[in-house]
Amino acid sequence: MIDANVVGAGPNGLAAAVTLARAGLDVVLTEASDRVGGGTQTRELVPGYRYDVCSAVHPAGIASPFFRAWGLEKRVRMIVPELSYAHPLDDGRAGIAWRDLDRTADGLGVDGPQWRRVFAPLVKHVDGLVDFTGHPLLRIPRDPVAAIWTGARALEFGTTALATQRFQTAEAQALIAGVAAHSNHRQPTLATAGAALLLATHGHARGWPVPEGGSQAIADALAADFEAHGGRIRLGTHIDTADQLEPSRVTLLDTTPKHLAGFTELPGRYVRALERFKSGQAVFKIDLALSGPIPWTNPEVAKAPTVHVGGSYDEIVAAEHEVSRGRIPDRPYVLLVQPTVVDRTRAPAGGAVLWAYTHVPYGWQGDLTEAMIAQIERFAPGIRDLIVGSTSMAPADFERHNASYPGGDVFSGEFSMLQLLKRPIISPTPWRTPVRGLYLCSASTSPGPAVHGMNGYLAAKLALNEQFGVRRVSFR
């Protein structure tokens, strides 16, 4: 019998495996894909051009307590741009969010003082904010000031269209709508407001980094560390039930609640709770190979690896509402990354990579390539002339790539306030299951989605404490 099995080698499964192996356990990590990474894989989808299959930019990564303890930035070159994100508007103007809060505020004219008032306290208490949002919400926060300030601002922005009341300029309003839309949920809500505050704060505090060479570098570094501490990886092996694994004292699943429900015999009440866990909206993604940089009307947008394409605050809110009603908007919100702005390893000399996705209803079938290109061309006329190759991923493709993305839901569960509390159950230790030694550690658990590894790390710490009496793990 081995000490531990980990099923699923996404960032959370890898974080769990690393934590267990560094505690001296004999650990086997099993993954269905031909490589580790899950949502952090990078592949040459168009010959000569390297694309992140899912996640591409990692503000939560460099802020994560797990990755900071493990030393992510010493193991992977994380390129942190001066300009965190940009939001082009129709008349050639653009909202520009610099890593420097004051520089951002100065560029927002009459809204500058208000932008400072909202974000300066959060930037000052960024570690407290990360601690608060990086753990289950059913817990006393270590920095009550950060929690109270975040909660108060989320209530303001989440219960009314306060962005259009607090801010006068189209640029400031759009900067809020663009980051809120990362949550893939209608807005405004408490959850989308919280996401906007957290992401914008990351942008002004530590930045929005791009891993050199692609997100696969993060997964590969975790896998290398795991193997260096005695861990074993099995690729290309799909696990449905517990009897397909070598017997172990603990098992951690980086999988969906539905997978957990069929993995072994569980109490009916717990299974019903898992079945009530809701999937969220899906995504449709395009990857374009370009012969040159994107010809943005506003030249400053060309400096930002991350660009929110969707027009005004009202347009984005309307588009996200359409998706929440099961419809496709005429002008979709497009989350776009142009990594070659800072990382020339991704494309041939002179070429550029364009990675972009839009939101669609769960399980939607169709092709939005043309609609997305048209929306981008609205702010970057002439981009069609630069396209030398393309590929796309519909919701079904995402599910085939990673079973943790059912119906194309890359958040592994609806991003609502209820499901931030109930992920997948309401508990201060939601990773624990009723079966001794069995834990769920995926993005379907607290603290939710993003590449921060905290779900896996916290689940592994709980397992170590409960099953092995180990209270601390060293990452030195």
C-alpha cells in the first residue's frame, strides 16, 4: 500500500501532490492526458505558434500563498508587464490599467481621485485580501480590515450599477466591467464585484504576469519538483472508480463533484449535495496566428498582454446578461491575450499570437469565430489581413480536453456568491468527504477557480494533518 494517490494533474492536483511528496509520503499522481497541466497546458495549435490551451495570464499565481512559499518566480520566469490590462473604446480612447496605481488614476482624469479611493486601501492590504479570498469564506480572516473593505466595496458594486454612478468616464467604467466579466457570470452581482476588485487590485499590486514559453512552464516545474521528491506520475490513464487505483491511505481527486459521486460509495445525503452543485456558463475560444502585431487604433493597447474587448460598460453588462439567458449576444465580450507583446518565444520572428475567448451558454454548439474577429476588428481595423492560421475550441472541445470542464465550464462550477460559500458543500473544510482518507481538491472546491494551487494545497494539508499527524510542510 502506498501513502497517497492524487487523481488529476491540473494545477491543484500538482499542488496537492507536491505538498504530500514534500512531507515525505510515497505518492502516485495519475492523469488522463498525455501531459500534466490540465488548464495550464501549452501546445503548438498552429505550426510555429505556441498557445495556452486554457489559462494564459496568472495574477493569482504570483499572489498565491502556496506558490509564494514554493517559489514559483524562482522556478519559472514570470514576465510582469508595466501595463496590466487595457480596454479599447470606439472613439480611439481606451481605459489603461497600469501596474502603478497612481499612473492609472492620473490617466482617468476626473475619475482618478475616486479610483485611488477605491483601490489604494486594497493595494495596501493586498496580502490580507489574498488571504481572505484564498481560503473558504467560513473563516475568521487574518486581516479584518482587508475583509471589511472588500466586503463593503463588493456590496456597493455588486448590488447596483455603481460603476456608472461612482465613475463618470467611459474608461473607468469599462475597466470595472472588463475585469468583472472574467467571472463568466451576469453582472453586477456580489461575486462579479468581488472578482473585479480582486483582479484590479492584483493589477496594481503585483501585476498580471505571463509565464515565458506558456503556462505549461508552471505545470512542468511542479511536476519536476514532485518527481524530485520521490513522486511518480502516470499519464494517459483515466480513473473512474477507486478500485482502479493502487490501495493507499489517502486519495485526493482533482476532479468534478460528479466524478466524486461515482468514484466510491458515499452517503446519499452527501451525493445529493454534490448533485446540487451547479455548472456555470461555458466558453468558446479562438487562437489566431498573425503575421504581425495587432493593429489597435489606440497604440497603448498594443502594450498590454491582456485586453478586454467589448465596448462600454453597458454593452458588456448587456452581453453577459444575454449569455445568462441562454442567448448569444450580437457583440460578445472577448477576453483577449497577446502574449507576444512580452514573450517572443511564442511565435516565429515578426509573428504574433492571439488567444481569445468569449462566453456562451453551457454546452452551446456553434462557431463564434467570425463574431469574435469582427468584435476585435472593431478596435483593431485590418487584423483580418494579418491572419495566417487559426483554430478554435467549442464547449465540447474543452470537455474533451479536460473532464473537469463539463459542458465547457472552465470554472468547474458556477461563479456565484452561493457557490463561493458552497463549493461544493458549506463547510470550513469543504475538501473532506464522508469517506475516511478521501478528499476533493479541484477548482470545484474552495477557494474556487484560477491557477493558484490553493485548493490542492489546502486539501493536502488537511489530509496530512488528519491522516498522518503532519502539521507543517517545508518548501525550502
